[in-house]
Amino acid sequence: MIPLLHDFTNETVLIFGGGPVGARKARRFAREARVIVVSPAFTDRDFGDAELIRAGPAADDVPAWLERTAPALVVAATDDAAINRAVADAARDRGVLVNRADRSGERESDSVVVPATVREDPVTVAVATGGTAPALSKYLRQELEETVDGAGEMARACGGLREELKSRDVSAGRRREIVTDVVNSPDVWTALRTGTSNYRQVIEDVLGEELSTGGDRP
């Protein structure tokens, strides 16, 4: 499977299943999309901002739910294999992405895996094991949280710095050198992570140094 990032702004995610797995999926997607969860019963877990619809559709009823809600992604998270299969079939018939929470390993066409995610906007890092080892995904995500700390501020610093350098007609080669030096600087990472500096200050400091040295590298 090839990892991709998908923008769910103004899209609908339809989830079948009100158990712990359905709740976890709902929380994940409700931050970015309209989420509808269909289930005859719901756990006392947090479903985020999802819309909960109490219903127990049979397999033959599933296509009508897709027609009604027009989702960009359908999640099959019930404890009924027949319903999950009907959800996947209905999604594929309509060219809609589907995530089967009861499947691991080999996947069918149009299926997606929801990875473990570490997010520090605008940086996103995802980990997936093909559904074979969720515990490993969780472990790696926890390890990456420390590594990614400060990456959001670093990304903003690099983006702003590139734009400022470009506006000052600094050559493309020199821009790459400067930004690379910033990314590779332990001092900058420490400053961003500890809050002793922010991305705007990093930009000003680098621009000031560039102007004082005339662009000559030490």
C-alpha cells in the first residue's frame, strides 16, 4: 500500500459500528470531517463531534445509507462480518474508499488503512504495519512524539525563511544552503522546543546574520 494524505475538509465519513473501534475512528476523523456513526447501540466512549444515529441496518440496507450520506470514506467497524462485508461491497460499487476495521494483512482494492499518527501542525508523521501489529504502531507513534517535538515551529520557520529570502532575491542555491543549515542546527531545535525562541525570531536571526555576512559562508 502507498501512504497518501487525504484532505477531508467538507467531506463526510460514514462509520458503521458504535463500539470502542467505531468510537476511536469517529474521534480521529471528527477533527477534520463531518462524521456520522450508525449503530443500534453506542458505548459510553467519546465519539468526538460525530453525529450518532441509532439504527441497526441489515446488509441489504447498507447501500441506501451510502446514497443518503454521500461519504468520501466508509468505515466498517461492527462485530458482524456480514454487515462489514456489505459495507465494503457497497462502498466499492460506488467508488468510495473503505476501511474495514475487522481486517488485517492483505487488503482489497479501494481499501484504506488508518495509520497511527503524530501531528504537530503543519507536520504529520504516520505509522502503519499493514494491520498486522497495532501494538507496534502505537509504540512507534509514542517514540516519534519526542522526535517530532518542535517540528511544527521548525516547518513554519523554514517556510517563512524561504519566502523572505526569495523576496530579497537570494539565489535558489543559497536559499537551500541557509534553510538546510537551520534544519540541521541543534541550537535552533533546542530553542524551538524549549520556547526560548519562536519561528519568527529564528527567521529574523537568520536574516540578520545573512545581511551582516553578505551571504559569505564561514
